[in-house]
Amino acid sequence: RMTKADVEARKQHAHDHQLVTHKWRNRRWAVLILANLLFTLSFWLDIQMLEGALTASRFVGFHLIDLNSALQVMLAH
């Protein structure tokens, strides 16, 4: 027979294993928003630090197509 303590222990165990963190989702959104803000700022200041569209753009000469493709794939899931 289960006691009240057993029931509470099972509830606590179930609760502990249901905790979901959104750390990586929040980081992905922060990177996406930061990239958009950087693009907008560089366009507004006309410094061309981030050139082109956000797909296949260049940041100080480095192509970001892989970064954007990876972000789109992650956000699609």
C-alpha cells in the first residue's frame, strides 16, 4: 500500500522530469534578432558591414549563407 509520502515522492519525481528549458530556443531568437538589427543598422548608417540580403549576405567579407540556412532549418522544426 502506498503512503502519502510515496505519492508525494512520485509527484515530485514526475514534476522534476517534466521541466523544460528554452535556453537554446531563446539563444536562437536572440541571434536572429541581432542579425536583423545589425543588417538594419548597417543599412541605415550605410557602412556596409553586413551586405546583401539576409540570405547569402556577407558580414565583413564572410559569407553567412550557412548560418542563415542553419537558422532556418532549426526554426522550421
